[in-house]
Amino acid sequence: MNASSATPASTEASRTPFDSSAPWRLHPRVALRPEPFGALAYHYDNRRLNFLRSPDLVALVETMGAHPSPEAAFAAAGLDERRWSAFERALAALAASDFLEPA
Amino acid sequence: MTALTEELKLGLDAPICLTWELTYACNLACVHCLSSSGRRDPRELSTDEAKAVIDEMRDLQVFYVNIGGGEPMIRPDFFELVEYATSNGVGVKFSTNGSRISPERAVQLAGMDYLDIQISIDGADAATNDRVRGEGSFQTAIDAMENLQAADFGPFKISVVVTRENIGQLDDFQALADHYGAELRLTRLRPSGRGIDSWHELHPLPEQQVDLYHWLLAHPQTLTGDSFFHLNALGDENLPGLNLCGAGRVVCLIDPVGDVYACPFVLHDDFKAGNVRDSGGFGHVWKASELFTELREPQSAGACASCGQFDACQGGCMAAKFFTGMPLDGPDPECVSGHGEVALSGIGIEARPQSTSNHSKPVPVALGATRV
Ligand code: SF4
Ligand code: SF4
């Protein structure tokens, strides 16, 4: 199948280091499509695909821009602190491929 | 195998990789054409019907579509449809033999957004290429590349089907791509369409597959459309990609008359799920057709179940098995452990399924034949 553009975002070097205490938002050129496992994200500018593999992650990404930082978003979503580092890694990978941008 | 692969096997709400062949008409007659193209089909979707299909793609959030043919630029409404798609949020990548990319057309293409172009060649020199794609077709493709470069189109893609005859030229293809600032895309030769017969002479030999695997590992930026996952059984390292047969799960094909098939390489009645003209349109076929539902159910590993490499190779490509007359739940005909060869040697020519969608022109198409 053709998922050449679906290379995991984590393989790309991050341009802006991900700071989970700074504000981030979903890039305006990214569209999300709900899927049974979470959502498929597509970036119209760099034409990459990403799989958001949990409904919690989808909700976080969608509301990121409304919070002063990812950490604040985790807290607002009531996520167990033990899961924060996993979400942080997922968001860092999205930021590395420009799916998230500094707000 | 990742959990993601398992999830994808259950199917998605819309395809990730949707190929749309706009026409069966083609000025070339490549010996391995997966859609046996040549003549236009009079039942071809009209401009309005094609736009309705694009409307559905937009509503289903199909983010991009791979347009092919035949030669898609032959359709008089080609630019109209591409513009309609991209302005509706459906990006377009189209495959062409380059024959219609004149300097003027190249300028027009360079001015369009969300458009990728893929120019097909099957040899790094005219002799190798033209044996498969026909006299003069190499120069035609090179002219198109020159025109795109002169028009400042930006990076386009050079798409190569890897064969026994061109596999020694991988570095040359890369050099050609580098020369044009293009990306190289290598895909697997499947025994589909006119390839049902030519595959047997053209598919890479076992030792060539080993070279290919190592070349791909050394050149991870190469685009492959996840073609070569059967090679993962060769070593500990997997090629980048999703590593599964996506047919009817994440992949499908809409043909020029609107028939929906499980993948571009299975244009055969057995893999036809419905038609976009049916009530419910494409969305209904994708979500509810009997065939796609079946393909999303757990598949048996069959004779591969006892192979230690099954996780890495998934038993290979369904189309390759089907059109060589092999069982779908057994090894790929190009199984790197040699199980395919053994099975294949026991299958006669008469056991190969015939194409049920043949639009070849009424001229014999043979490897290296001079065409008029
Ligand atoms: S036997 Fe099946 S699983 Fe094993 S390498 Fe061959 S095709 Fe792959
Ligand atoms: S049948 Fe072959 S070409 Fe088609 S999706 Fe499956 S592996 Fe890919």
C-alpha cells in the first residue's frame, strides 16, 4: 500500500525542540479524520500522514491550542500523571513533523 | 508486528491509498500494464460523474487520491478534474508516461497547488526502458522531466517498476532522480493485467531480490508504496512501511467506468466490490460491500503458518498469488524462502486467471516488440 508519506514522524529531526510547558496548537493545515483507533491526521503542506492512536490523544491534539501548555492540557483532561510522558512523546513526534506548531 | 498493523487490518472509515484510473485510453502499450490499458471504454465516467466521486472523497475526508490510467492526461477534462479535486481538499498525485507534458502544460502544472506528478520509466536507458514501454518512450519521459524542470515545477517523482532487466540500474535511477531534484519511487512488478504473462519473464530473480532488499535498506528515503514487504523475510531489519496487504482495508481502486476493486493490482471480477454509480456510491462500497467486509476479517496464514518469517512478510501479495494461480493463503510466488518457486513450478499456464477487464489495443504486445 502507499503509505510512503506515513513514515513515523519520530524519524524526522525536530526543528523546534518540544517544550511541554510552552503553548502549542494544531497546525492550521492539518485535518483530522476520525477512525476506530483514534484518528488519521493529514498535513496539507508537507503531505504527511500520522496515526493518532488513542481517542485521548485525539482530544488533546484538538484542544491543545486552548491551553497555555501541553501539561496544562493533560491536567485539564484529567489524565493520570503516569501517562503524561507517553503523551508528551507522542506530541513531540507530531511537533517534529510540524503537525503541531508553537502557539 | 505493531498493534497499528492489526488495527489497520480491520479496515478504516475511508481509504488511505485510493487510486483512481481516469481512463483506459493510452498511447503506449507497456508489456506489464496492470490495467491492460489501450482503448478508451465508452462507459467511462462523465465529467459530472467524476466530480460527484470527488465530492464523495471530500465528504469521506480522503485527503489525497492517486490518479492514473491508462494515460490520465488524455482525458479532455483532466485539468478540470484535478482542479476540482484540489480545490475541494483532495490532493492529487498523478502518474503519467509524460507524453502530454509539453512545455506549456508543464508551466500550467507548476502553477497548481497540492499536485504531485509521477513520471514512469522502467529502464535507466532507452534500450532497457523501451523494451518494456515501447519505442521512443524513454525520450518522451525525459522530455517531460526537462519540461517540468524548466517550468520550475519542483520535486516530482520518477516511478520505476523493478524488473529482472532494470534491477542492476538502481544507482542509475537514483542518479537520474538526483539530476532532476526528483524523488525515486520503486515498486514491485505484479503479474496483473498484461503482466499476467510478462511477469514470468520479467520478475526479479531470487538473488536479485536479495540485492534489492539491501539496496532499499541502504536508501531508506526511496518511496516504495510499501511494495516490497515480502522481502522483510530476508533479514532482521524490516523495510520502512506498514507491512501489510492493504487491499480493501486501507487501499482500493476506482476504475474508469466506476468499478471499485480491492487494489489496483486486482482488476478481476473476483475482487470487484461494486460501482460508484450504485446507490450509496463509493462510500457504501467501501464501508459495506461484501468483498471488503470479507477482506477485513482475519485471514488464514495457510501454508505460511509454519514459517518463522510470517510476521515479517505476511505471506506477501494477494494479487501476485492470485494471478499466478496460487492459493491466496499460501506463500507469495516470490517468497524469499523459495516456497513460491516450488509451488509455482507445479502450476500450468492454463491455471492462470485471465484478465476480466482487458482494454488492450488489438495488436500483439510482446517484450521488445517494435510497435507502430
Ligand atoms: S513461507 Fe510465507 S511467510 Fe514464509 S517467507 Fe515465504 S511467503 Fe513469507
Ligand atoms: S494485493 Fe498486493 S498490491 Fe494489492 S494491496 Fe495487497 S499486497 Fe498490495
